[in-house]
Amino acid sequence: MSMEQKHKHANLEDRLIAFGVGIVNLGYQLQKFKELKPISDQILRSGISPALNYGEALHAESKKDFIHKMKIALKELHETLISLKILSLLRNNPDLEEVKRLKKENGELVAIFISSVRTAKRNSLNK
């Protein structure tokens, strides 16, 4: 792995960790409202999962395993985005600005993962 690839992976990993921390902090705020606890529980699971799955993908046993783990992370990002969209429409949301910020970052991460999966598929077909 070249130095540039290592930096790219470290940057994405850092972004995923920061995103997960943002989701956890939001989840703590949501837990204070009984009616928001179910969505809080769900977003906490799906929101930290992409970072964990990305960590697994970096140590995948094969290109196929890498693609599979990246796709799992992408599914979790999509699930988190839906939760964030729901939260952004709620009148009693405790931190609408943070939800907007996390939605924007989630969208950027989805785009990165879609591109990475496409590239990995293309590279595996060319070999």
C-alpha cells in the first residue's frame, strides 16, 4: 500500500470515527426524551457501525471480502441517513443543527463508499 493510499484510508477512518462520535453524542441527547428512545437506540447502532465495518474491510481476506464489508458499511450509512431524515422532520428534535450537519457528512460518506465499492469491483474484474 502506497503512502498516499495509507493517508486516504486514515482520513476516511478518522471521518467515520468522528461521524460515529457525533451520532453517539446526538444519541445521548435523544435518550433524554422517552418518545425518542427507539430511534436513538437504532441510530446508535447504525451510526457507529460504518467505522467498525470499515476497519474490518481494511483487513479483509480477499477483494470479495473487502467489497462485502464495504457494502455492509454502506447499508448502515443508508439506514443512519433515514434515521437522520426522520429526526430532521420532528418538531421536538433537541439539536436540529447537529442533525443537519450529520446528514451532510453522512451523504458525503455514502458517496465515498459508493465510489470505493465501484472501484474495488472494477479492479477485481480487471485482474
